[in-house]
Amino acid sequence: MIEASHIDALKAMLGEKGLLTAAADMAAYETGARYDKGRAAFVARPASTEETSAVVAYCVTNGIALIPQSGNTGLVSGSTPDGSGTQGVLSLDRLTAPFELDRVNRTVKTGAGLRLSDLNGKLEESGLFFPIDLGADPRLGGMIATNTGGSRFLRYGDVRRNTLGLTVVLADAAGTVLDLSSDLRKNNTGIDWKQLFIGTSGAFGIVTECVLNLEPVPKQSATALLVPASAEQVATLLVAMEDALGSYLSAFEGMSGNAVRAALDHVPSLRNPFQGGIVPDYVILAEISRSSPPREGEQPLDAALEEVLAAIWERADAPLTDAFVGPPHEIWTLRHALSEGVKHSGRLIAFDLSFRRGDVMPFLDHMKAEMPEHFEDVTICDFGHIGDGGVHFNLVVAKDDPRLADPDFEADLRDWVFTAAVEQFDGSFSAEHAIGRKNQGFYDRYTPEKIRALAAGLKVLTSPGPLGTTTF
Amino acid sequence: MIEASHIDALKAMLGEKGLLTAAADMAAYETGARYDKGRAAFVARPASTEETSAVVAYCVTNGIALIPQSGNTGLVSGSTPDGSGTQGVLSLDRLTAPFELDRVNRTVKTGAGLRLSDLNGKLEESGLFFPIDLGADPRLGGMIATNTGGSRFLRYGDVRRNTLGLTVVLADAAGTVLDLSSDLRKNNTGIDWKQLFIGTSGAFGIVTECVLNLEPVPKQSATALLVPASAEQVATLLVAMEDALGSYLSAFEGMSGNAVRAALDHVPSLRNPFQGGIVPDYVILAEISRSSPPREGEQPLDAALEEVLAAIWERADAPLTDAFVGPPHEIWTLRHALSEGVKHSGRLIAFDLSFRRGDVMPFLDHMKAEMPEHFEDVTICDFGHIGDGGVHFNLVVAKDDPRLADPDFEADLRDWVFTAAVEQFDGSFSAEHAIGRKNQGFYDRYTPEKIRALAAGLKVLTSPGPLGTTTF
């Protein structure tokens, strides 16, 4: 437990609304989106960079560990306290100001506590949006800490690509505020320090404000479901689509039949779009879109997509066995329901992997072939972003499977998957979920000693205080 | 001078071809692209990462400063030795291997000593290219060290955005090789260390290999010259073009009448494209392009661009007074000749600035209005990248101007420009040329003390040995 004098001091800084200590108030901040339930010593909710700085300075000085928490939608135990009751949660949820839109610059400066949906809601009138497309609705600070990519990475890139500036509070005794809030698109005047705080799970500082690149909202789109002739043909199909469409292609997502069936089974509002209701083994969602409005005399995008697919279809070695252009909203609703569907089809053990684009299907094939030998009755319900090599590799076991009582079972499964992904396929053990407590062991295992030593040195140099769930 | 034993030791490592010491052989490596002539103790030309590591380890251990040199096309005295004769040049020019193209992944792994034109030449058959469009023809390592942007930044971004992985030799006593050569597009498993070596002028390590993102070569393009109704209307025009064209718009470049006239005067092969040969005060080059091939029934891009311009033209508050779509090759030849033209029109004092997009024209207006009061007979021959806020702010004085003999003249001019750009307009003193000896004083002046302290700490942590022309 934490001394009462600390609670009093923090309350004096932050006021009643800014510091929660009652169990009922803290419960939501102690519980992760999918896993774990920890215990917080307190939940600090600063409403400004200055308040954040004061809290951090106090906690570092007094040796109190802080766990920064943004939207708390992450899946790697990255934003909740452990069970000790000694860690404080520092929530970004009141850091929603400012909101400074620069229409000519196509940028916005805003608080790291704003939710993605709220940001895009506020931007609606401008015709611009923050182009990271996710199933979840996180707050911006967490998106920065994990460097999320999402479903339109192929067109717009990740959070890193779309971040121009940050304001950061370092975990040192002064709670130093680093003003890296540039709104310049080109600026090469030294180290680009903001990069240190992107994708590093909040261990190097707390992001309180950000300057983001915005893009014009697409004004036309067309979406198709494609059934590849075989797993090997997925790469051929991707190259054929990019050759024909170039940067028109804004999504090229893969969905396993198992994941689609799970969504159709567990999300009753979905319509089965496949002929005769028969879900194929693997399906590609392809989208083309344009930020320019339709012009008279111009071919509608649906027709353009159909034409490209027809040309690929007519090739002697057609990498397709079926393809149909459908209503974008319906298809994307299915795509975004996969996560929900998979979650409800049993006990889910999830992995967020990435590979060279050409290695996604070989990896999946390998795992499907090897799984029965290593683990029985485990269903692979993968889906992901073939266009950027990302795979949400989901494993599902029956909820009443007795192996779930054995902690070694999940550990062995994780070990087996990561060994194949990282050691055999040169992949990443975390594509866009970052590290957190869930992946700490794999960071330690797969990061070369020299890099770990440099990271530890950089941690001491910037934010020596205990911050976050990841140990660098 | 350097001890003969060091030369012998380095020659033993690198062979005859790998170590130059004769004055005639070293001259080209001692001379900058535009400014200065230094004196090298030797020129080391390692042909592999291992040789680079050996040279660096030897030099760090023996206190010999190394200046990494790539294509030596930079403009900030970043790649040449000083006049002392004690610094060795480490040239990347033999580091041209490997060349591993991954067509499905759209990436290439190659040597940092390859020239941009050679890279794109080797890629030609694949239909892909490295999408950084520059007037100069640098080698890749230097492009990484300066994080160049160029004329298609608006569509493709800078080198940072297009770099997936690096192999780097640190300036420590071991010449430690950091293998950061990931070819993954999504990988959030800790600090993204490669960022430290991008845009930091080679001070933190020597890049020997890189993994780069490639894009499909555009298969159609249309280019127009636009005359804005006024300086204020340039921002209106940019927003109107982006609203109508979205990510079709692949360039939005600004050219001052002075720069265009200088090019027409000094590059005889150019044709004057303006009506009656009268060059306007300011001209915008706008380009749209598509990586998809023209399809039957689709409007040609020229017509699409004309239509968009006509719609803008018809607005009551039209931000244009003239616009014409012309032959892309001819217009881009003019654009790329500006640098050459300006260089020949007198003694050039060049600045590479950047601003919020909306501040480019107000800055130029301000400088034009203030210049005569501060400096007489200095002509502003600016051009740049309005679409990303970059301005090549070129000042030209007559070659026989007596003030050129006074070293304070250029220093005062630089001081005046940077003060306005950075302090009045929140701009950057180096958009894409990085620091080098030329901008060291401005790094020291404009970088907050805390950031400088962190940078110095990071230098000690990673590459404590003397490396490059920039002091962090």
C-alpha cells in the first residue's frame, strides 16, 4: 500500500476529480480490455501537461511507479497496473485539449487523451480525417505508444508516419516537459526525438499532446471479396492488383474461413455474403478508393475494380477462383466483426505478428500443417493485413478445455508460435500491439544484447523513473 | 599530419584501392559540391560492412576523426574534411552491394554507396522505383543522413518514410555493427533505432546497407503551370487542388519569377513556356499522376487536370490568373534547372528552410518587403515545395560585389534570414539538407539546452568516437 501522505499530496495537485482512490472508481482503470485485472494505488487524471509534469515529478522523486493508461483497449497488458497495489495509474482521459486545426497545413494539434472517434468527429466538417483505421476506439496517446497501423496501412501508413510533433513529460525528478510539438513536415535539424516515444509502450515518457497529419476523407470507394486459387497465389494476386491499381489500392486484407465463420456465428446482424452461404478457406478483402469526388464521364470505381478483377481472372494462370464487388459498408462490417466473433468462439490466445508480405501465407500454411502434431484441438482463426505483412494470429480452444487450468499450456503455445514466427520466418513478435507485460519475455529473448544495453542506457538518460509495464 | 604507421595499418586492412593518400586521388573527396575545400589525412574506401567496422574501430581507438562521405552532393559542408589535414574521409563509394530485390514485399536491400540513379536503373525492369525525386544524384547513405524529401514528398514522403531497415557501424572502439536491417513494414518491438541514423548527418554511425520501400512507377501523369492571383491565394489554390484531387496530386512546387528567369538565362536548352515570354512573379508547378495504366473509357489525365483547373478558374474568387497544362518532361526540366540557373546568376547564398504550408508565402512576402531595408542589391531567387512547406531560399549578389570580401557580410545575412525564419515564423533552419558545419551554429542556437544535453548523452552512449562534421 501507498502512504496516505502521498495520496494527500497528489490530491492537492490534481483536485477531487483528478485523483481517484475509491475501489469502485478505480475498477475500470485496473481491468484490461481482454486480459488481467490489477490493483492500482491510485488513478491520477491530470488535465494538462503541467499537471502531468507535477504528478510525474512527485512520483519519480518518491519512487512511486506509474502506469500510463490511454484508451485501455490494448491487448498486451500494457496499460494496467500489476497486482501489487503499489503502482499508480496515470490516465490520459482528461487530456483532451487543445484542438487546433490548421486547414492549410492539413494538421491538428490536440490532446493525447482524445479518442480516435472523437477526433474524427470533430474533423468531419473540414473534410479531413486521421487516417488510422482500427476496429477498436483507442485514445491517441495509446495509439502513439503502440504505433498502430490498422486496415488502411497500405495507403496511409502507421501512426509514426502521421505524427508531426509531440509534447512529452519525461519520468525524471523534474517531470521535464519536452516540447517536440513541431507542425513542420520537413525538419532535419538534429535527432528526431519524437521517434523515441512512438511504439515504445510509454516507457520513455508520457505523451500529453500531439500534432497529427490529416488526409482528405475518401469520396469514392469500391470493395471486393476475392477467393485466391491457393495460398501461394495470394502473393501473385497482391502483385497483380498493385500493378493494375498502384496507390488506388487502399486495403488488401486477409480473412481465414475460420475467422469469418466465427463472426457470422456470433454477430447475428451480419449477412453471409458468399454463394450458397459456403465460406471459403481464405478470403481477401480488396478496396480501392479515391479522395477526389466522382467526375462526369469518369468510370465509377465499382466498374473500374470489376474491370481489373476481370483482367486478372482471364489470365491463363488466374490466381483467383471467385471474386465479387459488394457494398463496402457490409463487407467492412464483416471485416471489423472478425475480432468480436473470434473472441466469442472459445478461449482466445492472440498473437499480433508480422512478416515480409510474401511470407504471410507460407507461415500460415506451416502452422496449419504443424499444429496437430504439437497441439490438438486448437483452431487457427487468423486474419490480418496482407498488404503490410501483419497477421492477427488467433488461436481458439474450447472454453472448458482442461488444459486451460495448466499455466504451462498457454506458455508452451506462445513459445511455439513465436519461435516459428521469429526464428523460422524472420517475423516480428509484435506488429502493432507493442510490448507490455505480455511480450516482455519475448523482447528479452529476441532483442540482441547490444540493443538491449543501448535501450537501457537511453532509458536512464531520458526517463530514469519507473514508468509503464515494459522494461527496457 | 597523421603518423605513417596509421596509414600502413589502414592500407593493410583495405588494400591499395581501399586507401587513397596521393593528393591527386584525394582532391575530389576534399572538395564540396558547392562550398569549401578541405584537406584529408587519407580517404578510406571500405568495400564491406566488415571493412568499415575495422576502419572505424582502428580510428576510434587511435583518436582519428572520420568524416563519412556519400555522394558528396550536399550543400551544408557535411561531407568534407576541414582544413587541418588530420581528418580521414570514409567514403561509401565502394559499398554498392548487395542488391536483393523482393518483388512481393516491394523492398530492396542494397549498399549505402549506391547512387540514386543507379538504384532506379537497376529497378527499371521490376516496374518499381525508390520514390525520392531530386535534382542532384546522391548516394543512398547521404540521403539517409540528411533525410532528403525532394519534389514528390507530397505523394511519397521523405527518406525516413521509405526506409525499413539499416546496417550501421557505430563509432566505438569495437566498430560495433548494428544489424537493424529489418524488411518488415510493421514491427513494434522496442525502440526503432534506425531513426537515430536518419537525418543526423552521420554523427551517430555509418550506414553501410539499407532496406528501402519501393513504389510502382507512375504510368500516367499530367503537369500544369499555374499563376496564382496573389501570394495569399497560393494556400487557397493548394487547398482547392487537394479538395478536388486528393492523393492524385503528386507535386505542388513553387517557383519565383527570379529563379525561372535565372534558369532561362543560364540554361540555353530550355524553352520559355510563358505567353509572350513574360515570366510571372510566381508560378506553381502542379502534377497529378497515377501508378495505374490508362484504361479504355477513362478520361486522360491531361483532360482531368484541365477540368479541375477550369472549375477552380470559374470560382468567383478564383485564386488563379493563368493556368496551362503542358508537356511534363519540359516543365520538369525547367523545374530541375532552377538550381543550376540560380547558381550561375551570381554569388549564391543558399538556405533550405521549411514552414507550415500556409506560412511559406507570408515568409517570402515578409522577406521581400524587408530585404531592401537590411541589405541592398540582394536578389531573392527562391523556389521550393509548397506542398510540404519547404523553401530553397536563395539569395544572389553580383559576383564582383565588394561586400563578398567581408566575412561578416554573409554571416550577417545568414543571421538575419534564420532569425526571421525560425523566430518569427516558427520555421526550420534545415528542411532537408541537415546540419553539417554550415548550420552548426544554428543548431547550437536554436536547440533547447535539454535537447542538446540528451543528444550529447546519446552520442556518448552510441558512437563516442569523432565522426562527421556535426557536433551533437
